[in-house]
Amino acid sequence: MNEPVFWIAPIAAVLALIYARTFFKAMLSHDAGTARMREIGEHVRQGSMAYLRQQYKIMLLVFTLLAIVFGVLAYQFELQNPWLPFTFVFGGFFSALAGYFGMQTATLASTRTAAAARTSLPDALRIAFRSGAVMGLVVVGLGLGNIVVWFLLANLLVPEGTAGEGVRMVLITTTILTFGVGASLQAMFARVGGGIFTKAADVGADLVGKVESGIPEDDPRNPAVIADNVGDNVGDVAGMGADLFESYCGSILAACALGAAAYVTDPTLQMKAVVAPIAIAAIGILLSIIGVFLVRTKEDATQKDLLASLSRGINASALMIIAGAAVLLLLLGIPNVWGIWAAVVTGLVTGIIVGRSTEYATSASYRPTRHIASQGEGGPATLIIAGVGVGMLSTALPVLAVGTGIILAYWFASGFDLTQMNLGLYGVAIAAVGMLSTLGITLASDAYGPIADNAGGNAEMSGLGAEVRARTDALDSLGNTTAATGKGFAIGSAALTALALIASYIEVIRIELVKSGQTMLTLGHGMTVETAQATLTDFMIFFNVTLLNPAVLVGLLLGAMVAFVFSGMTVQAVGRAAILMVEEVRRQFREDPGILQGTSQPNYERCVAISTMGAQREMILPALLAVTTPVVVGLVLGVAGVIGLLMGGLASGFVLAVFLSNAGGAWDNAKKYIESGYHGGKSSRAHRASVIGDTVGDPFKDTSGPSLNILVKLMSIMAIVVAGVTVSYSLI
Amino acid sequence: MNEPVFWIAPIAAVLALIYARTFFKAMLSHDAGTARMREIGEHVRQGSMAYLRQQYKIMLLVFTLLAIVFGVLAYQFELQNPWLPFTFVFGGFFSALAGYFGMQTATLASTRTAAAARTSLPDALRIAFRSGAVMGLVVVGLGLGNIVVWFLLANLLVPEGTAGEGVRMVLITTTILTFGVGASLQAMFARVGGGIFTKAADVGADLVGKVESGIPEDDPRNPAVIADNVGDNVGDVAGMGADLFESYCGSILAACALGAAAYVTDPTLQMKAVVAPIAIAAIGILLSIIGVFLVRTKEDATQKDLLASLSRGINASALMIIAGAAVLLLLLGIPNVWGIWAAVVTGLVTGIIVGRSTEYATSASYRPTRHIASQGEGGPATLIIAGVGVGMLSTALPVLAVGTGIILAYWFASGFDLTQMNLGLYGVAIAAVGMLSTLGITLASDAYGPIADNAGGNAEMSGLGAEVRARTDALDSLGNTTAATGKGFAIGSAALTALALIASYIEVIRIELVKSGQTMLTLGHGMTVETAQATLTDFMIFFNVTLLNPAVLVGLLLGAMVAFVFSGMTVQAVGRAAILMVEEVRRQFREDPGILQGTSQPNYERCVAISTMGAQREMILPALLAVTTPVVVGLVLGVAGVIGLLMGGLASGFVLAVFLSNAGGAWDNAKKYIESGYHGGKSSRAHRASVIGDTVGDPFKDTSGPSLNILVKLMSIMAIVVAGVTVSYSLI
């Protein structure tokens, strides 16, 4: 590796893992509280691990099967990149490993946070946040570490001089891109399964506990209460972690592939373009670690102080990255250095705007959520109509932000020459890398949320005083705000990453065409170009990927439809799993009246098992939809249809995800707003309406909405994986 | 006009209007019932006309303003087709006229249907259905009549030899295409305004009447009851009529324009291709009239008999058209006659499949709606989650049907040569014409619904016996099934028509480019083609309308976003207008306790006025969004961005419309299913949940869903209208 800047990446990856270990050890050294607290913590921990074991079992099965299929395709029919079976398994394994570490940490940390909250708010914040940082740093450390290892390995194993130095690098980068397919598939399982688990438990616990039996939230008499707490971990920690592990790796790898393609004629510049995204990610890790240390607060901190303290860490990291990226890119000597740098900044700013707009749509400090709350006075119907309306309107800002971000990043990176499509799309990928460069710390503030939430649950169930609960509530409520921002980053980065992946798809198609002996492309009017030298536009013309090709249009329609059908499946899955939970809780109350009197302990494990079973069964079909659609569409409608499918899925999936997440978040906060005393406060007509709205929104915001991000990316990367089959066997 | 087949069109148009007049006179000759029935009928009639007057006032203002703008653009800056100010005003005027006639008929017919139901079910069916046929025949008669007049006029006024005979016909057809913009805009006002009016009244009447005061539906003590009945007319009669008037004209005109473009080099064949869609529409009118006469039933008819009788009429028309179109096309001697014929059949079959799939998703005879009803036992939250899930899953079949229809129509019409883009897209437009060829009778069965519904309301309010109410209920429930099919046709045809309009957009762009002196297009690799001879693919390449152009992608995102924001606006509008209605009904009950005791008459007019005001105020913003977006996107992102916007809006808007319509319809029927005795029947927990679900679904299925059809078409035709501005002034 003759590009010294590259070596910052392994250093950053190793440092991330070292600090993750340090924070983990530090967390473990804290007091885990009373025997009761430990006992409850252990329940949640056991439940979470039981769920993970079950999920990993199914994954093992699916991954083994698919690896064999990929192996046969690669070695028997030579329709597949021969590396794929291995990169596929590795991607899945490390994604699962990141989730496992995050979950271990979160479940151990929540009791300790609750214990610390007995005496000190700043201590509790530090424990919770640094435990969240373990997850953040593990994700970026493992992600970047893997990329480094595979990159070096591929450089070593693909013989030099293969198809010319420039094409060799395209081959290497598109090969390690397949690493993403395992990560995506595991993310899909983690997000959908975790999302179904958490909401089935939540809805089940609420419907019977709060609505039917009138016992408060987190009451230990509710048999589903442990499952509810487990759900926060499997959905928000393991699910979110796997999701962003995938986005993080995907954006870096897509940028590498597009960089390699953009400078295919000049190996020296090409290497710089490939190293740039890796180096930007590395500097992001280093500065995220510094940011984590900036998050601290004083004893009598208000909610505002807490938020300021978190924001200080995140904003400082972002500002330092803006400066650090400039230095790095200058050192690297990449061409159009300021254009590339501007793309990085565009990505960061876009992420912040999307996050802010999510906050505006869902926080009770602003008009939309307050409007929903006020409509609660007319009953559940008007409250739900208002939430649907707010959610739909809230799609405007994120789309405008991401749209502007795409155009600007393209414009900057192409040196203001819009016909330079390859350079421009490289810029879009770089913007995604920029947006995710602070992931180490933004993910920390995400993973922090469920830890604080669980700490509150633990405090309630252990019967700690109201003061302790007030402290954990302050931390929890802060978590909701940071989670909104985190979701904004997840959604925004997914859109950019998916676009970059779709562009990379063409590079893979190029390789497949060359492999199959098609060295020339016919462009109409008797014009031909060499496949190896063809521009992206040439490929668009060759495959007629224009908007009036019916295959493209039908692809667009199918993409929009898949987004809706996928959401329908996951929403229905939550409904079905929740009904099972409702029946189980009712059964326990009925068969043992001692539970509600507090004299006998409910069977928590049974509820955890029911949610686990429901989640496992229900996650198969949506995952299958995501995996098979690009294959089937490719076989029937060809390359043009596939790109239509991916773009339609991206456009509709993005907008639908924002709608679902924001409507759900706004209902949740409208309920909290009413509970804080507005429109009649607790037990008023408006409050009853808002509880219904919140329940409707639960699968929207925590299952379907976030899973759509992965759907969009998984479809893109599946298309990449089966490109060889599409090129060889499509009908049209 | 040297194509004799053409003259079937004016004959058919005149016959349609003559039969409409005959059916109208026949309806008037029937007994209008007791004094009480007449009085109530008069209330509804006055309310409906008051609403229409108000809507037409606002339209007059908007149309005058826009006509001046178009005039200035056309005559001052020469950026506009000089015919536009006139075609625009005419399109709006005739669309409004069709709505006005339909409304007159519907309001007069409902009392007479109720009166006939006192003695005979077959009589009641015949009166209601033939009155619906007045609407159907007026729409197709005025639509086709207008097209004939403008076509002859343009042929007369555009001097022969203008830019060569072939290009002259392209000029003529794209000129009369602008006739659609007035029709679209008026349809938008009618659909959105009518949709807001009807649902504000419905939700308001239900929330205070049924839920708070416990009085039954259609009870004359409810002050909003007249407004509710008025709403059925302004939403389902005038709104639906204007919508389909626009689809009908749009599909024919787009097919003419694409036919002219496909045969630009051969004026004789060109004329045949232009006349074909007009002639198919004409034969459709003649056979629809025959179909209307086939709808009759016997005295002791069951629900099944009624449905069979309606289906007989519709199916017979469809089958006769399949045969008639073959004869006609052979007479015309159009090239690839069987391919074109197959496209017509494809359109008809696609419409039927989409209609059936709507029925499957929303009828209580099938699993999805029964599933929703069963989830009502868990309360409103699980019922609503189930409905959202069902609605989302129900998008699959219509998308697959329309997607297959597009591919097949394109394939047949292109003579199985997919590179013949112009011929293929002409086939898609012909398929839309085929789907709408039976409009005379399908619209009759749509407009029949609100007549039967209002007849039931009249029977209830006039205190007619239970037997009479049972008869009108049978007619009403039949109306719900046919309305589902009708919505399927409206949605399916909108998708095909929008696609055809987008293709026509390119033809308009061609004319604008030629006008602006750009006689050659540069296609890259040093290749150029003559603008006048360029294929659609050449234009796609010239404007880089490929899926990797960031302008296209951002356009796709914006299109998806506009569909959601538009729906959010209309949903919110219903919520706001409903709250005003709730307050008014509560106020009347509070200030005059005699109303609920039945001793004093409520103030119906005030409720009508409130809904009218609400609808008028709230329809401005969504209409503005639809009109301005294509202009702004054109100025910023150019032709590629506009096509992206239109395609994104089409894909997402179509899927979203199906979701909203089906979820709303399924909730409605789940409620009726529970009321018929399942899951505890009326007043059970499940029933209360289903009333909430129905209320949530009301704006989905009757305001936002159907309005999306028009949004998609209005954006396309606005893009066509401002093509000159886009070509001359876009930034990118």
C-alpha cells in the first residue's frame, strides 16, 4: 500500500476497539445496585440473550443456505464473484458481533445507570452515555477494521496486472463491496425481528396493563414488562447498531468503488480516490472519541443542560471533522480537493438538517405535535387523522434537504461540470461518508436512549424513590430527542448510500459484461463504445435506462409497491405478535389473581418467549421479499427494470420511512405532552385518545419505518450480487 | 376530414347527450313522493347548488387570473401555445357543466328513487341507475363532443403546409391536448373541495350525532345530516364526474398526440393513428347506451340478482366493445391492427382486474376486511394497525396488473419490437382509452351510488317504513360494491393516462425546441440528430433523462414527496373542517334542547355553509401545490427533473392512492360487517373500535386517495403547458 494516509484507518479502527473496551470495563466497575435491581437486570439480560441466540440460530441456517447457493453460482456456473461466499459470511458475522457487544453492554449498563441515579445525575449520564459509546465505537471499529483487512487482502490476492491496473482496482473495490450483502441481510433480520419483538411486547403490555387493568407503565405485576424492556435492547440497540454498521460500511465501500471507476485511467489518482473515504471515516473515529469525553454535566443539571452537554460532544466532533477532513484531503493530494471536501461538509450539514426536521416534526416543543395533542379532544379518530397529516407533511423538509444535498455534492465533486457523472456520483457517496463520519458519537447518543429507558424501568420495578425515577426520566426524555436526530441520520444516510450503491451496480455490470465477452456497447445511430471505457451515461443508453422505457417505469411502480407491501407486512406482523402477547397476559392475570395483587410473581419468561417466537416467524417473509424482488425483476425486466426498481424503492421508501417514523414519534410525544398536564392531562378524553395514537404509531416508528432503510439498501446490494445472473438470463 | 370513420365520433357524442336528456326527462316524470320527502329533497338540492355556486365563483376567479397569465405568456412573450387561453377556459367550463348536470340529476333522482322504493324494487333500481347514466352519458358526450369540435377547428385554422403535413398534425394534437389543463384544474377543485366538504360533514355528523348523542345515522334531528347528504352529491357525483371527464379526455388526447408523433413521416397513416382513439371512444359510447338498457331486475330480486343485473350491463358493454373495436380498426385500416386491438383489450382487462382487486381488499366477503373486523376485539389501535397493514398489502395486485398492462400494451402496439418506443407508448395510451371506453356505463354505476345513498337518507328522514328502508339499503349496498370497481377504473386509468401525458410532454418539448431554433440535438460522442426527426430515445439522451442523473433522482424524490404532502394537506383539511362542524353541531344542541327532543328543527343551512366555507378555503393550497410544483421544478432542474418529478409522482401517487382508498374502504366495510352481527355486533367493543376506524378512513378513501389521481394528471399537464418556459429558462 503506497498511500501513507491509508494507515490512519487501521490505527483508528484499533483505537475505537480499545476505547470501547476501556469504557466497557469502566462501566462494569460501577455498583450494580441492590439485589432486587440486579435480579431485574438479570431478567432483562437473560431475555435479551435468549432472543439473540434464537435470532442467530435462524441466521446461521439462512446464511449457510445462501452461502452454498452463492458458492454454487460462483464455482459451478461462474456467474458470481468467487469471493462472495466468504465476504457474505464475514459481513453477517461482524454485523452480528457488533450487535452482540452492544447488547451485552446495554443490559449490564442499565442497572448500573439506575444505581448511579440514586445519588448523582452526572454519574448516571456518564455511565449511560459511555456505555452507548461502546456500541458506537464497536460498530465503527469493526466496520472500518473489516474494510481495511479485506482491502489489503484483495490487494494481495488479486494478481497485479489483472486486466490493467485501473480495472484491477475497480475489480477489488466492487469485490469488497459484496461484504455489504451479509451485513445488510443480518441488519434486516435484526431490525425487523427486533422491531417486531419490541412492539409486540410494548403494545401487548400497554393494552392489557395500562388500558384494561389500569396498572402503570413498567409495573412489575405486568407479565410483559420484562419483555418490553428486552424489546428496547433488541430493537433499539442491536437493530439500530446492525442498521448503521451496514450503512457505514456500505457508504465507504460504495465511495471506494465509484472512486475507482472515476479514475480508471490513472492508477495513482485512482488510489487516492479509493483511500479518501476510508481516511475520512478514520479521522471521524478519532474525533468521535474526543467528542465522547466532552459529554459531561454538573449535579443540578436541568434538561437543557443535559441536552447542551450531549450537543457539545456531537457538535465539537462535527466541527473538528470539517477541519480534519480538509487537512487529510490536502495531505492525500486528491484532485479537486476542495470539491471533495465540500461534498463531505454537504453530507454532514444534510444529516444535521434532516435530524433537526425530525425533531421539529416530533417534539412537543413545536406546533405539529401540539396540534396532534389538541385534536385529541375530538377523540382518537381526529387525533389519528392529525398524526397521519403531520407525518405526511413532515416528509417535505427531509426530501428537500437530501435532494439539495445530492445536487450540491454532485456539483462540487464534479467540478461544476454536470456531465461528469462518475465524479459527481463519487461526490454523493463521499457526502454519505461525511454524514456518517461522526457515527462513533451519534450512535453513542442513540444507544444511550434504551439504556436510560431500561434504567428507568429498573428503578420503577425495584421500587426506588421518586427522585431516582425523576433522574432516570430526565435521562430518558433526553434520549428521545437524540434518538430523533439519530433516526434522521439513519434515514438520510440510507438514501445517499443507496444511491451510491445503485451507481456501483453499473460498475459491477461493466465487469460482468467484460467477463461475458461483450467488449463493445451499441448505443444506437450506429455508434459503439468499448465496454471498458464506456461512461455511466453510455451504460444508461445501452440498457435504455431512460424514464420512458416501460421496463423502467414498471420497475419504479414495483419499487414503490415493494416499500408499501414490506411496511404492510411488518405492521401486520406486529399486530399478530401483539395479539398473542395480549392473550398471554390476560391468561396469566386470569389464572393467577395473585399477580395483580402483587402476591405472586408473573411468568416473565413466557412473555419473552412469545415475543421471540413471534418475531422469528414474522421476520422471514419481509426478508424474503427484499432478497428475491431484485432477482425476479432482474430476470423479467433486465438491468433497466432493476434500476427502476431500486430508484422507485429508494424514492418511495425514503418518503414512506420519514412519514412512518415521524407520525409515530409525534403521536408518542403528543401523549407525553398531554400527560404533562395539557388538554386535561392524564385520564382525560384527550389522553385516552393519545394512548391509542401512540399504540398505532409504535409499529410505524420502531418497526416499519426504520426497516425501510434496510430494505432499500438490501435490495440494491442484492441487485449487485446477482448482476451476473441478470446480465446472462434476463427476458427483456 | 378525409377519414370517414371519424364521423362516428360526433354521432356518438350527440346520441350520448340525446339519451342523457331522455333519461333525465323520464326520471322527472316519476312521482317525487310525499310533501315531507320533497321538502327534504329540496334541502339537499338547495345545499348542493349553494355549494356548487360557491365553488364556481372561486373557479371563475382562478380561471380568469390564469387565463390572463397564459394570455400574456402566449401573446406578449410567445412562450406559450396561442390557443391555450381558450382551450383552458373551455376545458374548465365543460368539466364544470358535466358536474352541474350530474348534480341536478342526482338530487332530483334521489327523492324519486325513494318514492319508487315504497312500492317496487325494480322501479327504484331503474330510476336510480338511469339517473346515474345521465351523468355517465353527459361526461362522455361533452368530452368527446369537445374533442371533435376542437379537432375540426384546429384542422381548419392551422394552415395546411405548416412545417410539413406530418409535423402539422403533431402541432394540432398537442394543441388540443392543452384542453385538458382546464379540465384537470376544475377536476382538482371539484375532487378536493367536494372531498373535504363530504368528509367534514360526515365526520362532524358522526362524531357528535352517533358517538356523543347516540342518535342513529341520517336522523333528521342531527343538524349536519343534510350537509352529509349534500356531501355525497358534491363529492361522489360532481367530484367523480369531473375526475373521469378529465381522465377520459386526457387519455384520448394523449393517444392522438402520440399517434401523430409515431407516424410523423406518413400523413395518411398518421391520420388513421390519430382517429383511432377517437373512434374507439365513440363506439364505446354507443355500446354503453345499449348496456344501460340491459340493467333491469325482477320484483323479488335478491342482493345477488341486483349485482348480476348491473354486471350484465357492464360486462355486455365490455364484450361488445372488444368486438366493435376490432371491426372499427379493420375499417380504419390502421397498421398493426391486431396489435392496436390487443392494446385496447389489455386496457379493458387491466381495468377489470384492478377493480376486482379493490373489491377483494375492501369487501367484507373476503379475508382482509374480516381480519380487520376481528382485530377490533383488541380495540381501536389494533383495528387501525390492521387496516393500515391491509391497505399497504393491497397495493400489490393493482401495481402488478397495471405494470403487466403497460408492458403488454407497449409490446403489442410496438409489434413486439421494444425499441419502437413511440409506437409502444401509443399502445399504452390506447390501452387507457380502452379501459375508459365503457365509461358511459361504469360511471353510471358510480353515480348511481350516491343517488341510492341519498334515497335511503330521504326515506329515513321522511319516516317511511322499514320495508322501504330495506329496499334502499339493498340499492345502497350494491352501490358500495360498484363504487369500489369504479375507483379501480379511476385509479388504473389515471396511471396509464399520466404515463401517456408524460410521453406527450416530449412531443411538446420537440415543438418548443424547433420553435426556439434548435434544429439539431447533440447526443454525445459527437453524434447529432435533427430535432424534427429525433426519436423519443434521442430526446431522453439529449436531456439525460437517465436514472443516474441527479436531477432525475431528485425529481423522483420530489414527486414521491409531493404525493405525500398533498395527501397530508387534504387529510389535515378534513380534520380542520370537521372540527368546525363538530363545534357547530354541539352549539346547536346546546342552545336549543328542543332539537334533540324533536320539537324544533335544527339549522341545516348553517352546517352546509360551514362545510362549504371549509372546503373552499382548504382546497386552495393543495391545488396550488399541484400547479406550481412542475413550474418550479422545471425552472430549477430542467426537463430531466420535470420528467423525474412526474414519474416519481406517478409511481408513489398511484401506490399511495391505492393504499388510502383501500384502507378506508376496508375500515368502512369492517364496520358494516360488525354491525351485521359479527364480533359482538352493534355497541360491542369491536363496533366502537370500528366506528373510529371508519372515521379515520373517511378522508383517506373519499378525499386524499381519489384526489391523488388528479394530482398526478394535473402535474403532467401543467408540465406540458409550461414546457416553453422550462426549455427557455431552466437553471440546469
